Amino acid sequence: MNGRLLWLSSALCLALYDCGSTSRFAPTAPDPTKGTVTGTVLCADTGKPARFASVELVRSSGGTGSDKSSESSTAITGLDGKFTIQGVAPGDYYAFATLDGYLNPIYGIDFARIDTNATDEKLNAEMIDQWKDHMVEVAVNAQQTADLPITIERGAEITGAITYDDGSAAVGLRFALYRKNSKGEWARVGLAMQDTFSMEEKSGARGRYDIANLSAGEYVVCSLLPVDNEANSPQVCLGNTFRKRDAKPLSVGPGDTVNGADITVPLGAIHSISGTVVQGVSNQPVSRAKIHLLYADDREEAMVMAMFTDGSFLLPFVPQGSYIVQVTDAAWTEPAQQAEAGKAAAPKTHAFAVRELQVTVDQDVKELKIGLMEVPAEQKPGAVNGGPASAASPQ
């Protein structure tokens, strides 16, 4: 998780995990240098109080403050929809609220527009700019109370069922959701937390799923076959296709519920690729490598997996089709040698060039052996080479 996305991550933490270490009912000691923010959160569709909604304050400059006041920048509403945030440093803020079933910035912000190499201020300013229409401006002054109303809008929902083509329910599958952005591109919805998954939703015991809290727009829904994290997960998209470019899109209006977004996973069209990565000269395993699976037609990355410590690799759940298996970041570290005076010599690491191999998958591909050529020390290991490779007949 990028630590610089502070206000967004704290809002998600509060909404999903109740991360506060102290009770929200505990009194705050008066501080004459700080102010207070109070208010009421209402549901726009019912006009009723938003009970147990999460409220977040964000500095309009893009930060949440460097002092301890940032610890009290969140609150939970009560049964009357009211909230109080004490000990707030003076300054200009934006306030927003989240509640399950209503719009949530986690699913509303286009993270593809955000330059992760930008400064903290620019990062947060971009997020505020995208979500500003759903926030309320408030000025906080020392020893004063600012009172403000906040209204939350009903989010859109997409519901459906995921089944295997043998008729059984696909239980416990996660999702990748893509929304068409202003450039007409499919941008991923949500924010991956600690390199895991950008969405919390899973299909239930009967394969049913419900993705809520969404902004209006055009979407593609894909179910993820289970591996370690989202970057490695093959997907089956609406329209029963494996690629989002071929998926059936859905148009969702503000607060709409779209039912019947059903996905069928074709078991017979899913295979695997396994093998080993070795040094081309010695035929011994390398110490490390990354194996990328690229679609042959446009080189879009379908999956990336790290090599196992014994030099073997496995790409699971590979849809039938034509691919490029690409090996990058490969290296071999010599065993440490004993130097003079009983000291161990520094181990020497050898780098290898990128290796690519065309593979057609219509059944499991096994015993794929990929040999790599070492890169001379004076060269950078970026070029693609044509070192030895062999594959046993698929079984």
C-alpha cells in the first residue's frame, strides 16, 4: 500500500476494519489551539440519517496534517446521523462520508490518472479533485465549532452469479472491475491493498455476487481465478471471455442496480504451463527469475509469476490460445567461496538476458525448459536473446 494515499487508506480502514485503537466514545482533552467539526450525515435517496457512516476530514492542501490532529480526522455517526470530530488543527478542509451501499471514493477514483511518482501534495490534490463533487468544504478555527451537513448518494450495484460450465457454483472468487475513463480506456476500479486485491467482494456459497458503492459509468466485470494476488490472477469476464477487451460491457446509471451479470467459467479451456529456467551453458537452474505470460497478438500481459527456488515455475489457469513466455530479472549467485584469513568472499551474481518463447496452449504444457544466456558484465540485461529452449510434448 502506498503510504502517501493516507486519507483514502484511512477511510477504507475505518469503514471496513474499525482500525481505531481507542474508543470513538472516549472524550478528547480540550486544546485551545484546535477546533471542532460537527455535523449530520443524511442519505440523499431517503432523507434519513446515515447511521454508522464513516466521516473523513482532508486538508484542502492535499495532506491530513503532520501533527497529532490527523489522528482525530475521522468519526462514526450515531443513530441520529450526527458526528463530532474534536482536536482539529485550524485550516481549510474537505469532508466526506461513506456507508455501505453509497458512493465510496475507493471505487470512484480513477487511480490510473494518478502519478505515483508525484509529490504527496500533488497525489492528494488529484484525488481531491476527482472526488470534490462529493465533498463539503469547511474552515476550522481554534476554539470554534464548525457545523456542516453532509449528504451521501446511493451507489450503483452490479449483481450476478458465477458458475462453472459443469453447472456447479463458483464459490469464493474475487473480482476485477474496469470502468471506462475519460480517455475511453478501461481503468481498474479500486485500490490494491499491499499488492493483494483491489476489491473485497467475493462470490458467495451459491456463486452469487454483489458489487456495490459504484459511480455511474460503463463497466466490465471479470472474475479472478484464485492465485496469490491480483497481478497474477487469470480472469473470466462477462460474456465468458478471458480478456477484458472482448468482454460484454455494462452501462450503469446513478444509483442503478443491474442484475443478471452472470459469468460461466469454461473448465475445458483452462490449462497450465510448467517447466524450468536454466543457465544455457551449464544447464543448471538460475537463482531467481520472473516468468511473464503475454498474449501473442498484442503482448498484453496475462500473468506474471516468480520462479520457485528450485528453478521450476508454474503458470496456472492459462486459457487456451497463443502466448509468449517471457523470462526477465534472471540471475544466478555463485556459492560463497572461502577467502584468505578465514573470511568469506563476497558472492558473485551473474545476470541473464531476457528470453522469449512462443507457446500455443490447447492442453497442459509440461516440462518447458528455458535456457538463458549470460549477459557480459559490461552490458545491461535488457535485450531479448534466443538462448536454448525446449518443451516436452504436452500431456
